[in-house]
Amino acid sequence: MDIVRFYLYVALLSSSVISLDCVGQNSSELFIKNNEYNFSDSLLPYVKFKDNVQIFTHGKIIDGSGKSILEDQTLIIENGLIKEFGSSNDIKLLDLSADEAGGVEVVNLRGKTIIPGIIGMHNHLHIPQFPNLGEVAAKLYLASGVTTIQTCGATDSDAELLLSEQIKSGQKLGPEIIPSAPFITGEGGNPNMIIPKDEQHLRDTMLYWIDRGIKWFKVYRNINPKDLKTVIDLAHDHGGKVRGHMCSLTFEQASNLGIDGIEHGLNSASDFRTDKDYGICNGGREYMDELVINSSEVVNLQKTMIKNHVFLTSTLAIFESSIPNRSYANKESLISMSPYLKSQYEARRNDFNDEIKDSTRNQRFKRIMEFEYQFFKMGGLLCSGVDAGRHILPGFGDQRNFILHRETGFTTEEAIQIMTANGAKALGRTDIGSIQIGKRADFIILDGDLQDNPNVINKVETVFKNGIGYDPKKILNSIKGGFGRE
Ligand SMILES: [Zn+2]
């Protein structure tokens, strides 16, 4: 790493001279100015960069917009925001006073890639069997480059709210958390979720969480049509959003009722199910084996979703984990898993070996990918999330999604867009999701060329959130064997 002191840079492109005002005048100001993005001393061991101004040169930038990769870029951040970026040829750094105090660290990123912080749109703080793994999950997310999550349903909304506040105030490590109310389902659904007794009960419950500051609601497979309408209308009246893991209602019905987001792609579409009854979660998935993705019935459904501004969230990594010949945990995940989760994984792997030739699941997986590709290409808002479970861990599963989006046929730029800017758009956020002047300095430095090698997504060197750079290795070291203990 080259460390040079500068206090002025000249943007030749605009022929203007821009001074990094506070720098070089009073170095003690630097830290104070970062107060807005405060963090407690307990987080200091994980912090790599905390200066008010930081300059990165000669990196490749994938900005999240889906546009072509930008080569040899200089990126300057200040006060937690992206102040400037452009070609390293156009932004010249002038060493006007190398000895003066208050200099700025300049980091050479040749051979490395910068992408926006990942926005995980189906990123729970729990997994099956473990209702609250919030703190460890939050660390895993951050260490993997996920800087914002919408949890898409909570098993413990109080815990989510608390952790989200603790992270915001710098007491705990993690991404920005946009919490969810408890899942809402219907008759016959999971008894741990809210099953509305009547409309008043449903409204009372939702208003309770809205009062607590939660705006995101998740409906689950057994929701009945009348309740879904109530949930959508009440949430929208209060500036909230509704997402659904559908089954009882089809994607088309939910879209026409005004749902905001639909989860898991084709796998949870009951639109094409055989023997399905209205408002009931029944019927089989055999339809998937015959379904032609570019047929008019599928295209028309996707048109309906797009017309109603429904975003679709892809959760490929968790689907892949149930396909025998593809179901392998990566090394980092195994290191982070508790002995119990590891033994479960090993037992599952042993069972899988006997049915390794399962081609049905492989083919269905391909169809799920085709459905997402077509939705995106038709102009649909496709997002991405991990939906952690089995050996798919928070964060590592988000990284796996990138590889799977590439396998789907998306370019590197499109895959990053799906995982970053599209999430921001679905969240209605303009301050995050892409590398753009004025946006929050949430980005990841990857140690390698992501375009040449998709596996570079796993090589997170530094994660910036609000302009503070965290060290993934140190975060991961603090949780060895810790995911899946309570
Ligand atoms: Zn989920």
C-alpha cells in the first residue's frame, strides 16, 4: 500500500481546483468530523480506515448502474460520502505539501475492483431452528461486503429493532438494518407467525409495529386474499411496503392487489400449479418441468408484475443448496459454522451422495434462472438476497448469488446492479446502491479483477460503510465456529 501525503487535488477534467477544505489546516478536525458516523471503541479493532478524507487510485470501478466497468479510476471520499471519482488520468493528485500535517492517505488499488456495498433484500437475522442469530449474522453480512439489509420477515422484530439501533449508533458491527414486522400468514400456516384472528386483530398488530417504526411487512404462504388486501392497504397508508412469499395467492393476484415485492422467483409462483384452489396454498410443482419460460403465459405474468411495479427478489443460493451435486459449503462458511451446524451439513452431504443423479432439481433450478433473466430483460426490477439456511450463511450466500447471477447469463455489471442499485431502488433509497458523487461511501474493495474472475467476489479486502473501512478478516476471526450457537 502506498501511503503519500497530499492536501490538494486538481480535477483536470473540469479544469477546476478543489481543495479538501479541512485537510492540512487542522488535523485534529479530521476525527471530529467523523462524529456523524460514530463508532464505539469496541469496534476500533475492526476498523482499517477512519479518516475524514480518503483517496483511492487506479482501481476498477463497477458503479452499480449496470453500465460498463470503468478502468483505472480514482475515488475520493469525504465526510462519509463519495466526493469525487473519475479516470486516474483526469484527477491528478498534486503533492503540494507532503510534510504538512493532516495529510490524506492515498491507497493504490491497481489490480483491484471497487463495487458498491451489497444491498441484501432477503437477508434475515435468523435461520430455521435458530430464531435469533442477529449479532453474528450482522457481522457475517458486513464482513462479506453487505452494507444494507432488508430482513424480509422477522422471527424477533424487537431484537431486529434493537440491533439496528445499536449498529446505527456504532455500538455493534453490521450492515444498516431495515427491520421487518413479524411474518403474517393465514389458517394452516406456521404457528410461530401472526395468523390474523379477524381484521381488527390484524390492523391492531400492524399498527403496533408501525408505531414502533417498522415499515416493512412480509406475508407468508397461507395468507388469505382478504387479509393480504388489508395488509397492503394499511401498510401503504403509513408509507410502508409489503413483500410476499406467495402460495395461496398467485403472483398475478398479489401483483394486482398492489403488493410491492415478491420473493424467490419462479419457485414460489403458484400461477401455473396443477390442481390449485383460489386462496389456498395447495397443488404441486410438477408444472415447472414443462413450463416454457418465454411462453405467452409467463411473459404476460411478468408484464403484469412490471406494470404494477412489483420487484422480484432472487434467492438462488438457498435453492442451490438442496441440489445434491451442487450442494457444497465453502471453506469460509465451514469455519464460521458452529459444530452443530457443521455436523448437520456433513450428515446432509452423506445422504445426498446416494441421489447425486437428481436431474429434476437441476432442471428446475435452470428454469428459475431463466425466469429471472427474462424478468430483468423485460425491464423488471430484479433484486437479490440470501435467505440464509442449511450451509448458506449470511453474507457468504450473498457472494454465492453473484456467481449464480453470472451463471444465469447476466454480465458482471448486471449482476452487480441486481445486488446493489436495484435493491436501493426497491427500498426507495437514493443515498446508497451505486458509486456516484454525493452518495454514501458504502463500497467494497475486492482483491482482484472481478470481471476476469467471478470468484473474486469472495476476496473482500475492505468494506466501507459510511466512509469507515472495516477489515473482513478481523471480523471473521471474531466469530470462528460462532454461527449457530445461542
Ligand atoms: Zn425468507
